Amino acid sequence: MPRAVYLQTYGCQMNERDSEEILGMLTAQGYAVAEREADADVILLNTCSVRAHAEERAFGKMGALQQLKRERPELVLGILGCMAKAQREEVFRRLPLVDLVAGPAEIYDLPDLLARVAERRQRDLPDPGAHVLAVDRAVRPLDRRPPADYRARGVSAFVTIMEGCDKRCAYCIVPTTRGQEVSRPLEEVLEEVQRLARAGYRQVVLLGQNVNAYGKRFPDGSGWRGPARRRQLLALGGGGPDAAPPVDVASEAGGEAAGAARLVDFPALLRALDAKTAIERIRFTTSHPFDAHEELFRAMADCRAVCEFLHLPVQSGSDRMLRAMRRGYTAAAYEAKIARLRALVPDVALSTDIIVGFPGETDADFEATVALMERVRYDSAFIFKYSPRPGTEAAGWVDDVPRAVKERRNQALLELQARIARETLAAWVGREVEVLVEERNRRGQLSGKTRRNTTVVFDGPDAIIGALVPVRVARATGTTLIGEVSAPVIESSSERSPA
Ligand code: SAM
Ligand code: SF4
């Protein structure tokens, strides 16, 4: 029986958390975690399909691993995650020595799937067709989540609150690879965060492709989807999502909402975590702008533990492009939401994702994105060159923006964002910020994050790694604040209203 597993992760934070869950399951089955490929009996790649480049890296890596398998035929090779789902048999065609391909909805089956690989091997070796393919499930069965837990060490923990995505952005493969949205029950998330706080974690990062859809569909079929949601909002005195008052968290956590059927949405989850757990910092990603509204911003303003940071991917500043992308909002509607958020949460930090070179993007469309970035002044931005993904709506359109133009637009936005970030960070010099100390960096300095997610470096003893400390900012670079600890270790403070 194989006993040591090596797992490499590509892509987003959801994949990182999935990998932790996979290692949790396998270590509970008696596997050891190998630090190097050479020490492993099973090598798994947890892959990403969002852009072609991510897939090519995984294909390249597995190609090299096949060489290892030629030397050690007993080695088990597996491809998991989004690329497994998107490329299915293509993986076996290009990588004939791979034993197992399993999609994101099948991760909880992994111990069984590996057992099947072992069993087939015993019967069929050396038949190269003796592989296992498991990619057909539409929804991850969250109610079958195994109890085993495993986390990378640190001060911050990922907590997946929902899986899948029901949106249909024209460029995006995620709904195909990760399937339909399904949320973890509130009580389960509360219990996990409480447990993490007790174990010494000071921050959680709540994960979902669109966290604002939390509660829409639970594994038992309940949720606020469709007419039931509207009835609940009416029962709470709201006239629509933007007009709805904050949810009564105390009754929520008990499972009843003001006489109406059960209503648990994302703002209610934030309020419950803030009120009922000892966790000191809560972050979350990703918020789709269409579903981010007043209730969310009020919860961010009211909840002490929720950090003043929002990742709100705009994708483009051109309404024409936003329509083609099927994003469901205009640039003006997006900016109105940001204005409301900034009114409720002063000094909130904002980050975004932008795609350049989407089919049909003209110079004028691109300039609209530049103008939006100048107006919003994000604290950080991820800029992506459009990459056609087979199976998506946009893959059927001509990828008509030349590679050199995509490259030039990408570079221009990176430079613009770097300038804005430099100016924004310079304004923090002289102020005091609360830093969650994470580690000692390669230069020997302590490094941590402010509530606004800015990296701060400073000198100090190892003893304060994991603590929340006040730091006076002395200097700023384009990406980092440099400072010194301004008082002994504190339990908690806020940078919300700097002196
Ligand atoms: N669910 C999140 C949202 O809606 O904002 C993001 C998920 S996706 C994994 C992360 C980012 O990748 C997207 O926001 C988008 O900017 C980018 N992306 C997705 N598909 C892409 C494609 N085909 N080409 C280039 N970038 C893409
Ligand atoms: Fe992809 Fe859009 Fe879903 Fe985000 S919301 S995962 S970009 S389809």
C-alpha cells in the first residue's frame, strides 16, 4: 500500500484550501505528507483551468513527473481539480502514465479512488489503460465532508463557506469545473471558526467564488433562492435586496428569522461570526459586485472583526465590455456601490481583478478601464490578459485583440496601479497601524499585514510572531510599509481612525 503523498497546488485560494482538506483525509487514512517528490509513493497535482497558462504549467509538470514514474513504475500519479474536470480524457491522452483524474466535486472520494487505483493495478499492470476517471458530479456533496482537518501552519486559516458558482461570466470556466453553488450550514462554519480561534489562529479568510451568494442553497435543499428569499425580505420589512434591513443575527444563529422561514445570507454569517466567535480578524473573497450591496457594507462597518478590505473584481471599466462579459452591472452602478461602502467604512482598502484584451475590446473600452482605475484608486489590482477557455461562451467569439496589444494594455495597467499604490501608501507614513505578525522574512525582519491587507515590515523578537501589534509607519515603498513597534504587544486595536 502506498504511504507517502506529495501534493502540489496551482491556482486560487480555494484550491489551497481543497489541498489542505485532501491532505487531512489522506493523513487520517495513514498517509504521511512527503516534503519532496522523490520521497512520495503518490504524487498529486491540484490544478487550475482559469487561464491556458495555468493548465500548461500543470501539463509540463506532470510530463516531467512521468519520467520519475518510468524509473519507479509503482509510483501513483494523479491530476485533481479544475483541469481534471475541464480536460478529462485529454489528460490521459497527453499524459498516458497518469493513474487518476478527479474533479473538484470528487475530492471527498479521493481515499476510495486511490484504493481503486491500487486494486486495478494489481489486476491490470502494466496496462496503461488501468486508470481511474472521476469527474461527473455536478455539485460537491458538502454533507459528505470528512471530519479530518489539516491546515498549513500559520496565524491565518482558510475556511471554505461555499463551493461552485451559478454565474455565467462569458469568459469563465469555473462554473463548468466547480459546478453548482452550495453553501456550508451556518452552524458548521461557526463551529469551525470557533475551533480555529481556540487553536490559536487569529484570522480566518472565508472562501467562495461569490461569497455574497452564501446561503442561497444548502446541502439539504434549503436556502434563500428565488421567491422564498423575496418573501423573507418582505417579512423583515425590506423591499428588495438593497433595501433590506440587517438580519437579526441572534435569532439567525438559532435558526429562526423574525417569524419568517430561515434566512441566512452572507452579511448574517459575518455578523454571527463576529458576535459568537473569538476570532479577531475576518477576511473574505470573492465578492461579485452584482450581489454586493448595502447589507454587506453595513455588516462590514458594524463587525469589529471584519477587516476594512474588499476584493471587488470589476473586470472592465467599459459598459460595452461588461455587457459582453455578462457581468450584470455597469461601471456607474459599480462605482455607486463603492461610494456607499466608503461612506460606511472609511479608509476601506479595495482590490480588483481586470481582464484586458477581451474579444472586441477597443482602445476606447480600454481607456474607460484606465479612467475607472484612476477614479476608484484601488489599493491593489490583479490584471489578466484574456485567455479563451474552451467550453465558455466567449470561446466561440473571435479572440481579436492581438497578443502585443494585450501585452501593452496589461503593462499600462500594472504601471498605473503601481503609481496609485505608491501614492496611497505614502499617505500612511506617520500613522499607527495594527499588524498581525506572520513571519520573519528573508531579510530577517518581521513581516505582517494591516487590517487593510498591506504588508508591514519591522524589527522585533520572534516572540511576537502571531501577535497583533501596533506599528508606527516610518517609510513606504511601492508595496510595503516599514515601521517600528510603538508599544508592547496588544490584544487588539484598530487602524480605522488613525490619529
Ligand atoms: N469568482 C471570482 C469573481 O467573479 O470575481 C473570480 C474567479 S476567477 C478564478 C479569478 C479571476 O480570473 C477573475 O476575476 C478574472 O479576472 C480572471 N479570469 C477568469 N477567466 C479568465 C479568462 N478566461 N482569461 C483571463 N482572465 C480570466
Ligand atoms: Fe467565474 Fe464569474 Fe463565477 Fe467569478 S462569478 S467564478 S468570474 S463565472
